[in-house]
Amino acid sequence: MRARESLLVVAALAATLAACDGVAPSLESEADAKAKATLVGIWFSKYEEVDDAPDQTVTVHGWLTLDPDGKWKEQFRGYYPDGRIASGARAGSWFVTDGVFKLRVEWLNGNNVHKNDLDALYPYKLVSFAPDCFIYADPFDSKKSITGIRVDVVGKEP
């Protein structure tokens, strides 16, 4: 009798797994999935960063590419008050959870950054998003936000 019960349990489990058709259920909320789908693309942003020199800022132009597979890359140029222009690039993985836009930096200027380094994960509050514009903010400094404008190619400014 035990063998028959075991066989029935195995058959029920097999039927349940077959009904799932091999697709694991998503733990992602509908709002997060919508945000991710909307954010895929290339985004231009322009913002100010504090310069090493006191009381000066660097104007940063960045092109953030968010791929549907959860990978991202960014190319940026910093325009200094003295006329210098510095450029760089970084890349990694991105995701949205509970309205928070997260960038995990895995590469910076061609160098591998350790994935498990907590300093390499940047969470931003997703303030708003639309097909042509999205705004994300530093959760620790509500005055610091970045606006991305959708562009067709890296290097193009709106």
C-alpha cells in the first residue's frame, strides 16, 4: 500500500510540474515590471558634481544604456570649469524593486569592480518614469536627482 501511495504522490507532483510548463513564477511586482519595460533604452542626463577645487562644480553629460537583460553601461564626460574634459565608462547590472532603481557597478573604466562590494550598488528612488523621460533621486539626499531624456544613440544630446 505504501508503494502505491508514493506512486500517487509522485504522479501528482509530476502533473503539477507539467502544468507549470517549466516556467517559474515571477516574484517581480507588476509596477516593477512596468518600470523595467519602460526604462529599457538609452538615456541622456546632464547634472552637476562637486569638483575637487572648493566651490566649483563639474558638469557631467552621461549616456546610460539599460538593456532588457538587466545589463547596463554608461559613458560620461565631465566638463571642468578650467576647460578640461574627462571621460569614463562603467557597466554592470540593473533592476527595479519596490520603486527603487538599482545600479550594480561591475566595471569602471575597464576595470572589474568586485560584485560583492556593497559600495558598488547604488539604489535610487524612482521618482517618475515615462517613455521619453525618467527621474531618479539619491535616497539620502532628496535635493540630488537625475533626469534622463531618451535618445536614439550614445553621444547624442536632446
